[in-house]
Amino acid sequence: MNIFDPKGPIAAAQQTILIDSVIIMLAIIVPTSIAVLAFAFWFRSSNTRATYRPDFAYSGAVELVVWSIPALTVILLGGVAWIGSHDLDPAKPVAGTGVPIRIQAVSLDWKWLFLYPDQRIATVNSLTVPIGAPLRFELTSGSVMTAFFIPQLGGMIYTMNGMVTQLNLRGDHVGTYKGLASQFSGDGFPDMMFDTNVVSQVDFSNWAANAAKSDQVLDEASYEQLAAQSVETTPKTYRLADPELFGKIASQHIPPAPGPQLSENKSRPERGASHAH
């Protein structure tokens, strides 16, 4: 999960913004650090050349330096943030090769459910996508709010029950990259991790065809069983029997799970307990 090893255009652009922002802020940090050392050295007690001015109160030249550097820093950071926030709008489509892949992600306690409505398949804690294809995510939560993040592909975004957020990504290198729930709301949430498998277009087609033949079927009834609190250690694949399942979850046609609960002894929460809702 190395954000400095991007494997897609969004992660690469976010890395650039991060590095540029740090460099811009160093325009304040470095001169200030040098000035502190220089002043401490010059005004040491053994330096007879240092002028002692107890009545000094104001210098226009000093004020100009003190305020101009931070002002320029804020202007540059503001420009970077303004441009980046528009160029990297999560809902903005990302160009790519091949047919865009529509993926519906649902955060549960404590697992990720991925629906591929066009391929009629679903997976748990495993995401498979073709290299170079535009990935169009629709995200919601079947329980409490959390955050979806694949560090090497970029684009952390919240999932909320009763709402649908949008995210567009692309994977440019074949490989397996970790994804996670980046907001912890109690026990179980640190274990909400999944593998993102970026494969060739041919391998994706073969995988989707085989997954559509799965004996396990995902519909409203089996979803309610899946939504029960549990940490899934083994990825699962389903044949998606109800392509409207995501809409039912997002519109709360399927009631949301209660989320982590506090035990009666609030000083010792049980597994699954939450201190944040």
C-alpha cells in the first residue's frame, strides 16, 4: 500500500500534488529553521559584535519578509489544491482502453462486497479489473460510514448508507494491490482489506465468464446473510441473480445493518463494539 508507488493515473497525479505541496511548504520550513540557528549563533553571549537593542519594536523590511513568504506559499498551495480538486474530481471519467467496467461497492461489517451488474457477478474482499480499462465505481454502505481506498490506484472516498458516491480509477500495471477501509469505527474495521487484481483484458473476460457460473447465488436473501457481522478471511465469488441489488441497498429498500454495538459494560466493549458512529 505504498502511495509513492502509483499504478494508475489518479494515484500518480495525487502523488505529484503531495510532493509539490511538501516542496512549497518547505519554502517556509527551511528558511525558518536556518534563521533560528543563525539567530541563535549570532546572538550568543560570547559574540561581542551582536548589537543589543532592547527597545526594538518594528522593521518594515522584516515585516515584508515575514508576511510575503507565507502569502506566496498560501497562493501556491491554493493554486495546486484548486487545480487538483477539479482535475481529480472523483466523479470525472477517466480515459482508458476497452469497455468501461462498472463496479458497485458496498461496505459491510467487516467486509467489502463488489457487484458487477453488467457481468452478473459479485465478489467479497476481492476486486478483479482489466488493465487500462476505465473503472467506474458506485459506492454505498450497508452499515455505518467508512472509506474506500486503494492507495496505489488512488482516490479515497467515503461510503454512506442511503447515499451513492462516485469514483473513477484505472490500473495501468498488472499486479495485485491492497485496498482497505481507511476509517476505523471499532473492532473489525482494521481487518476490512481486499485484494485488487489488475489482469489482462483476456484474463478478465475468462475470469468473469467462470465467475458467472458460480454455484453460490447472491440475491436479497443471501445478501442479508452476508451482511451479518463477520470478518471474511477467504474471498468469495457469487453469481449475481439480482442486478438491482445495489439500488435496493442504497435506497434502503433493504434495511441497513445496525452497525457495531456497545456492550452493556461500556468500559469493556465486546468484539464489534464501536466508540464512533
